[in-house]
Amino acid sequence: MLAESEAPKARAVVAIARQLAERRGSERSEGDAALRRELNQHFELLGRRGARALPAAALARALLAQLSGTQRDIDEALNDAQQKLSMFGL
């Protein structure tokens, strides 16, 4: 559903989500700072694109919250991502 220029960025966000999902609980890693920088870049770029890129941008925001936010921030970002996904029937 994404434009050719958006798809690789969205795939990268999903790959990071899978990587973080494999961790146990709130386990931190030395590579978290690099992940935050990459996610922030994807979040900003995808957020500026068309509406179809919004779910990927929202997922990037949720992952950023997971890496550095409070539980409230995480829950809010995840709810936003779910709403954006449901806009497209996903």
C-alpha cells in the first residue's frame, strides 16, 4: 500500500519492532541510542508522507516510547498506532 520511497522505511520500523519484541521485558541494550536515532528519523520522514505512511510513523513513535518513555507514553503511542492501522482495515 505504500509508495516505493516509503516502503523501505516502513519495513525498517517493522524490523526494529520485531527486534525489540524478542527482548525480555524492559531489557536495555547498548544499541538503544542508535535505535532511537533511527526510529526518530523514520518517524519524522514517514510522518511527513501521505496518509498511508501514518501507521508506520505511529509504530515508530510507539517504539520510541518503549525505549525511553513511561508506561503512559507507551500506552498512548500504542493506541495511536492501533487507530492508524484500523484506518486501513489492518
